[in-house]
Amino acid sequence: MGTITFRSDAASDAALEELTADGVDRSEAIRRALTEAAARRRAERLREQAEMIANDPDDVAEMRRVQADMAALRAW
């Protein structure tokens, strides 16, 4: 764990004021904001990867082959 210093601007000051309005201290608000931003970034990357796979003709063909193979194994 370390200490980070940054220069805020008017927008980040306003955001921090909003995030601490309920009594959360500044450090905790910043930690939460960073964690939430990282989670959003991961989700966006996963969405992009899923979209690429869904639009890849080779992957779509493979999915259809697997589905056909699985359909043959169904009892009814």
C-alpha cells in the first residue's frame, strides 16, 4: 500500500465532494472510485472480446458444429 498525490481539477474536486457527502473519507472514496473504474474497464474489455468472437466467422462456424454435435447426443 502506498501514498499517491495528484493534482485535482474542478471536476475531480466536485466528484470527490459528491463521493464524500455521506461521510466517507476522501481516501476511501478514491479507493472505491479506482476499484469501480477498473471493474468497468474489465467488463468493457470482456464485452469487446465477446463481440469479436460473436462476429468471427470461424468461431461462429465452430459454435454451430459443436451445437450440431451436441444435438445428436440429445435423448429427444
